[in-house]
Amino acid sequence: MKTIVRVTGVGSYLPSTVLTNDDISRMVDTNDEWIRARTGIGSRHIAAEGELTSDLGTVAAQRALSHAGLTANDIDLIVLATATPDLTFPATATIVQQKIGMKQGAAFDVGAVCSGFVFALATADGLMRNSGFNRALVIGAETFSRILDWSDRTTCVLFGDGAGAVVLEKDTADDSSQDGLLGHHLRTDGAHKELLYVDGGPSATQTVGHLRMVGNQVFKHAVVNIAGAVDSLLKQTGVSHEAIDWFVPHQANQRILDGVAKRLSIDSSKIVSTVGKHGNTSAASVPLALSAALDDGRIKKGDLILTEAMGGGFAWGANLFRL
């Protein structure tokens, strides 16, 4: 017998305010056609005044717990991925821990920007297999609208707010089982940090700062790096591209999604895309897309799921699991 870690619950939350491309065109020199042609994005959700990253993460966590048939008393680990924490410290995960009423275990944040959920899932998996944790919440939650320069049309059109969460539970299975979380591949390269970064921070500027990006360069790196991570993961796990039931990528840009899928020879019918309605929600995008495809019945129990993401750092990676 071997230890396995399963995804047993999924939940998500999107703020009620929807910002369309037409809305943005009244703020900066752009239009719906320009945005859609370059990104595939038509709208995004924006957190209300006073609505914090922890608020979004809390609702997503509660919905994931409900889906799993569990309560906060059953959870002993929270790993929360975000680049937009409520505060410099304490960790937003601990704020969610308090808000859901979890009084045991451990909670901490992971910072890998758009790859945050991919990194958080791998981190929780490792801790559950090796450090005695039995049930975990892995959350991606962002309020990226708070760090955008709303006068920069090249970036403000791309991002939105939201949160997604999964529940992980430890179990055992026979040695030949291909169930639960099957593998992860994580990479970073700090040499390209000037291509995607925030120009503020407590140590450097004592300010929050705004997101800055060299979009065409990020696009080139994203397609190559993500495809490489996926190929490495599939080789590591002995799984073929054809065996994948659903490809749930980071929702950065429809052109990146299409480019990666083409490079990997993944059929477009297997791609879960929510970028058109959600925009890029950074660490929240993968669990939000997973939740959407579960809710509409596309993804079903037993399906083999491949995720991927790349973000500032650069940080990129992929996860493979059977639901």
C-alpha cells in the first residue's frame, strides 16, 4: 500500500462587480475589439471597496469544504497562494484560518504570483505525505485590481479578482494505483524578473507599487517554459499527452493557452478556458477554471487533469492528478 493525496472538494468565488471591456474603454484609450483580439478577454470581476483577498479566499474555502462534506474542524493545513495579501503580515492564510473557524493545524502563504496555486498544491502534497497533515485547503486568492495602474492600457485590461480552493485528503491505495495527485514539476528563473514585476514593496520602496510587464517577451517565455514543464511532468509520471482528459491552464491570455496546447498537441476540446469572462486572476485562475468545469459538468470524477501556470519571477510549473 502507498499513501495518496486526493482532491475531494472544489470551490470558488468571484466578486459581484463585473468590469467589461467597454467599461475600460471609458477609462483608457482602448476598445473591446482591441482587447479581445490580443487577449480573448471580454470582462473581469473586481472586488468591492473593503472586500479583501482573505474575504474572497474564505468564501472559496467554505464552498470547497461544503463540496467535500467537511468542516473547518476537519482541516489541519491551509496553503494559500497570493501576490495581493491583505497585509504585509500576518499571512493571509492565517486570516482565512480565523474567518472559517479553524482552530488547529498550520496556515501559511506561498508567493509565486500566477504560478502560486501550482506551487501551493505541490507544497501541500509534500507536507501531507511527509509531515503528518491529513486534510488541507489549498487556496488561490487575488485582488489584482489593487495593484494595477489603471492608466496603463497594456496591463489594466488583463487582470481581475477572484478565488478558488480545493480540499485535499490523505488516503492509501495499492502500489499500482494512479489515483489522486500524481506529480508536480516546478521551476523558477530570476534572470527575467524585469519582464514582469511590481515596482513597489516594503523593503525597496515602502509602497505597494503597480504591476509592470513587457507583454510580448512574457508571451514568448510562457509558451516555451510551460510546454517544457508539462513535457517533463508527463515523462516523470509516465503519462502520455493523449491520456489527459482535461487541460486546466493558467488563464493569462487566450493566445498563450492556444500556443501551449498547440505546442503540446493537446486537442482544443480538452482545454478549459475561462479567461474570456474572468481575465487573468493570477493564483486564483487554475482553481477557478477547475471549479467552473466541474460546475458545468465537463469535468467528472475519475478524469485525469493537467494544470500549468507561469508568472512573475519567472516561476512556472504543472500538476497532474486524477480527480
